[in-house]
Amino acid sequence: MTGRQATVRIDVDDWDMSHMQTHLQAAADLEAWTIPFYLSAMFSICNQDDDAYKLIQSVANQEMLHLQLVGNIANAFGYSPEIRPEAFAYQGTTVPHLDFSLDPSNPAKDFTPYSAEIGPLDEQRINAMCLIEYPEWDTGGEPDLRDDVSEYGSIGEFYDALMHGAKQLKSQIKGGVNQVYWFGQFYPKMPPMQVDDDGTTGFEEVEVLMEVIRDQGEAAKAFDEIAAPFRNTYDDPEPAASHYQKFVSIRNSGLPETYSVKDPSAYTPDDLVCRQKLIDDFAGFTGQITDLLAGRAQELPLMEIVGQDILACWQSGVTPQFTKTSDARSQLGPQQPA
């Protein structure tokens, strides 16, 4: 996690602003973490006209929207999230701030084997993608609040807790602070995706932003459709389907052909240059995201370049790597789970 410490001791119903901001930073980290993971799987697909490619692309685009929405919420609570390269660790089966075993249904048993390491779209990666977006079946109930932001069983439970904190602290909401909305053309029926007002009215806007994230990602139940105003009617091949539905569809339809991957010991000097370019460009990209969320920038010029870098790695047989701080396992490419 970046920015703030992960653990803040609280009484179960007593959130202060520091705890709220800690959770908002964690939400930004989690939304950001999914983007390279999903894009790497997408760009590993040889045929860009394949349905799986298009579905993953639609999800990755919405994760960028969700990161923007988390940033808008955070700024309304007086905090601009910082997206740093060290937040992007892809190791073993660890997904930041989620512990799937805490979900009452323990979905990991149904999506095994899975891996949180960067790799091509294979059984381990698609299982992980389904787990990340797995529905919280008890959505709408009292949130199981955690002092440690790494202790939530699902994204849904995580946002239940955030909603609880936002409701408690709604009197401190300040509208119109560093608000960003890039995606209007994709969502013509969407209500304003910004927090423009203070206090109670601002809280109602926060509720809408969190509902968009929840509804697009996992939906209320496994096969609920996304609410019509929250659908991308511009270029989404399945605008009514949640992220979970899209990934389950890919899993059930058979995985497409992906680029072959070299053993790292066979990497050429050119391969290493290709991988290093991705690391460098991604570091710049995270800085641009941080500037955007803090109101210091209006564009992300490196976003498209990072995508080109990922594709170039796969076409060279190189597993993409996003940070210099990746441990030895991450640098060796996809591993079998323990």
C-alpha cells in the first residue's frame, strides 16, 4: 500500500478521517493494481479480434474509470491518492487488500489454480480475474468492518466498509475538489460522476460513484445485469454484463491462443531493453495518474505507450514486468502456484 499505513485501530462503528483516507488510498491501489494485470492478459492474446480480447479491454477501461471515481471520492474527503510503482507487486496468489478465504463461500476453491503473477491469459490468470471480481453475495447488509485494509473478503465488502465510513463523515465532504471525468462519451445516460457539493448532498453523489464501481465490477448477484445508466453503450461488446460475468464467460468459452513465452535465461539484450522500456514508461505513467488525481494534470499521454510496451514484450516472448522492485519470482515469469 502507498501513502498511509494499512492498520488503524478503531471501534467498529467509529471511523475518523485518517481511517477513511487510509481505506481510500487502498481502494485506489487495488483499482490501479488490476489494470496492468488485466492488460497483460489482454495483450497476450494473438488475435485482437477475439471476443476475449474485447471483453478484457472493456473491463480494463472500466477499471480506469473506477480509479478516477475513487480519486474523486478521496478528494472530496480531503485526500489525493498517490499511485506509486511499488504498489504493483505481482507475487504468488496475493491480491492487494483482499483475502478470499474471508468470503463466506470461499470462492478460491472453485477457481483453482490461480495466480496473481503477471502472465498470459491462461487458466491461472482467468481464475484470478474471476476471484477479484467475485460477487459479494450478502451485498447490502451491514459491512464487516476491518481495522486492517488487507482483511476484506471481496471488493464488495471493501466498498461496503467505505460506504459506512463515508456516511459517518458526510458532514466533512467538500465538493468540487480536483474532480475528473474523462469518460462521458462512453456513458451518455450516466449521472454526473463527480462530487460537486458539500455535506449531505455531496454524500449522495459519493453513493452514486460507489454504486457505479460496485455494479460494473461484480453486480449485486452473480448474473445481475449492470443498471442501464451505468452501461458503456459506446464500444462495450457486452454493456449489460459485469466484470465477473465477462470473465466467467471467457473461462467457460475456452481460452484463445496467446504468444509463446521464453525462459528468462534465453532473453537477448534486445529483450531486456524491451522490458526495461516498459518499466520506465510505467513509472512515468503512475506519476501521471497521481498528478491527474491531484488536479495537476488533465491527460495521461503515457497510457497508450504503456499498452504498446506490453504488446512489444509479448511479441518478443518476454513476460511483461512493471517495476524494478519486483522480487525474483516475478522476474522469472509465470510460476506454478504452491
